[in-house]
Amino acid sequence: MPQGGYLYLPDYLDDASRRAVLDWLRTLHPLWEQRYSTRRPPPAGKAQRPLLRPVYWLGNWQFACLGYYEPPRGVRDRCVAAEVFPPVLATMIADVETRIRRSFAAADVPPGWRLNTCLVNFYGNRREAGDRWVDVARVGEHRDFEPGPVASLSIGERALFQFVARGREPGRAPVRTQWLDDGSLQAFGGPYWKDDLLHRVQRVDDRAGIELPPAIEGFHTRRVNFTFRFVPDRDVVPFHRLGAQARDDVRVYVEELARHSAHFQRALRADPGSGGEASTVPRTRS
């Protein structure tokens, strides 16, 4: 049962839906983005670096080098129109939206809210120089700035998820610790869970020896997490309507996505600059 804007269902995903999600994952070609671009270099004292893990987005893609969606100021050129949800996810999210509207306080569900964006995060081990494998299955403390409740679906090894107080004293215990099991659904909303607290993934188990699709060069995935959020339609733009610098910043990524995605092939065709000078954004793994 939800507790003041929090919901956890350990066995949300049934076997048939799980198989369908895994089949869909096998079709993906995730990106391993750089944190910054060459046209927007790192701030003073910061170094260029890849993200800890490969990612994929649905609904809209928030490229790291453009900055993530943070209203009210961080909305322009942040959310690029992306592929629609596959049927298996669309069906589940319609159900999740119904559960949230039924269970959460009306004040915590803003007008027009729906779960129209999804970040697919791949948690596991990354191969580094000399065939050394490094565990990068974690996420540091952060907030989700998108308005309204957030929902996440977990597949694979269980993850240790924690909520912690903002500005807390060192050593203070987490407000809530929750193991996110295989097939579980977590949702939270309202000012307490989203504004007063930060959340993090401390670690992901490796006891079961799970390796999940898709095949990603230089990476072994043992957990996949789908995080669903809401971005108002007015803040989502097609690739060709990004500002010129933002288009240049992410063109190399859109070109990579277009190798396997009809949506991004159309996005490139709609952009009059895509046949021009090649982007110089540095590439790592794809």
C-alpha cells in the first residue's frame, strides 16, 4: 500500500510481460554518452568523461551534454523528441498511471500529468583498459525535477535504493531503504519524496550471475531500470528545432541512433544541416 506518496509493489511484472520486455531490450542499441561536448567544453576544473553506464530514452531524449530537464529555467533545448513506448511498456504505464491517480493525493498529480518519458539505465560492469572490469552499478544522490510522480520498473539483480535528507549531517541514516527486486515497481511523488529528499542507488547485487540484453560492447548488464517521468509537451522539440549549437552538440548521437531507428532517421532527414560538416563530439563506446 502507498504511504504518503510512496508505492512499492515487489511482484508487479508478470512472467509474460517480463519476457516481452526482454525481447524488446534485445532490439536496442544504447548510447554511451559523454558528459560534455566539444562545443560546450567541461567547466573549469572538470574533465570530459563518459557516463557511468549506457542509456536509452523513450518519449524524449535528454542528452547529458545539453543538461537534464530542470524547470523552470532549464527547459530550453533539453528534451529531444524520441521513439514512442513499445506496446509492452505502454500497456504497463497506462496501468501505473491509474494506480498513481487512485492512490496519491490529487495535489501531488499536476494537471496534464502522464508518464510520457522513460530513461532506460543499464547497470553492471564496464571494461576498462587492460581488460579490467569495473563495477559501475550505482547512482549518486540526486533529485528528479520533472513535475509530478515518478515511477520505476526493475529487471534483473536487486538494487539497494535509498532516500536521504537534503543537507543532512554526515553519518545520518537514510530516511528509507528499499531493495528493488526483479519485476518490482516503485513510485513516489509529492514535495516530501521529491523535494525534501534525495535518492540514490547504493549498489546492485551480483549473486545470481544474471546477464541481461542487449549485447553492449565492453559492458555486462545485470540490472535494467526503467524510470518513467512527465515532461510537458511544450518543452519537447524535434531534433531539427533545437537551437543550432544544441543540434551540433548532439548530432553525432542522433546519427548513431539513426543507424537502427526509423524515428531518428526521419529526424535527420528533417534537419537541413545534417548533410553538412560532421560533428566533432568525441565518441567512446556505442
